[in-house]
Amino acid sequence: MTRGVVTGWVRPEGDPAERRYAFRLEAPGSILAPSDTGEQPIVADQAGLAGSVSFSTKLVTLDSFVIGSGEEVLRAAGTIGFGDENAATALAASISPMRISSFKQMWIPLISPGSRRWVAQHIHGGRLAEGKFAAALPTRYLFSRERPHLSDDQMRLDLRLEDVSFSTFGELPEIVHASGNAAKSLFTTGGVYNDDLNPLSHLTGTLQNLGGLSILAGTGGNGGTKDALYISSASSMAGFRAL
């Protein structure tokens, strides 16, 4: 269970008629241990958010959100509208290089929840070399029980993975030492997670959309070097490599 002690302040800001309040909340030393990741807890020496909320314009401005442990840090900023059906949210996040185990613990469900669930269940070990997230969508989508289908224009997640292992399906062995660029479409279909689908279909799309597959046998000393399997798909992953 994730837990910590939150301290900070909330105070009026600017013209009282605007009913605007600034806030800063921090929880250094929090224990990050989501129940669905299967990873060991980590201590966040950075954890906090700062911004303002305006009740006259019905807008939350998130100037900064940060959660991190050492040099492994997730940062986000944006705006969240509220109060009517047309309220909109715009968020952006950047993710520093970090272990996949740390990334699972820091990944908040608000950021592409379907992708988060797939990664939590299927990807193990290795590193995240770089990550970026951006969303521009109606606020009501964030709190809908039935997740709507989202295009990459509405919510985009890009990850660069290195030396990871991931499970496929049935009793097939894991694919190990895999590296490549992953987009939201790798983990979800139209923005909605579906665990009933074959995970390999997430990797390659459909057979009709399979960009290419080649096997390069090791060379030198009777095939003494590593063999490589290359899979490409224009829609979901380019240059994915499993060694």
C-alpha cells in the first residue's frame, strides 16, 4: 500500500473576487507500493505538487507534480477544468531514465491507465530509457467508469524500453532482453485495455499489419554470438528487438 505524510499549505491568491487559491503539498519519504505491480516498495524522496485553483474560472492549474527516488523522477504539469460538461484537461509528463520496477511504482493511474495495467502485469526487469506523456481531452473522461476510446491526439504515451522481459500468453516462455520504442497502442486498443486479447497482437497489430519479421542467426564460432528476432509494425512499434 502506498502511504506517506502530507504537509503543505493552501492560501488565497490575488483578487478575492476571483476566488483563487494557491497550494503546495509535499510528502517526502512516502512509501510507493501499489498493490497491482508485484514490485518491492520504494521510498520517494521527492513527492509533491504545487499550483492553484480558481473557482471563478473553474480551473485547476498544476504548475508542478513530481515524484521520484534519487535520479529516477516523474514530472508533470497541466490544467484541469471542472464544473461543466465542456471542461477540458491538458496534461504533460516526462519520465527520466529509471528501472522498470521503479517506473511501475511511480506510474499514477491517471496517466494512461490501460497501458499502466498492461505494463504492471506483463513487463518485468530492464530499464525505461525515456518516457513522455501528453493528454488533451474532456475532464469527464478521467472519471468515467467506462473508459472511452481515445485517439493518440487525445492521449499519447511514448516509452523507450531497454533490456526488458515480457510475458506473452498461455505457457509460452517470456521474451527477454527486449528493447524498442513503445506507444500507447502497444498496450491498449483504442485507449481501452483488454486483457482477453492476445498480448502478441498488441505487439504486432494484426498479421495483415505486420511490417516485417526477420531472424538473424549468430555469426562467428558456429553461431557463437546472439541470435536476434526483429519485429516491426508501423502502427505500434518500430525496430523492436528480442535477443
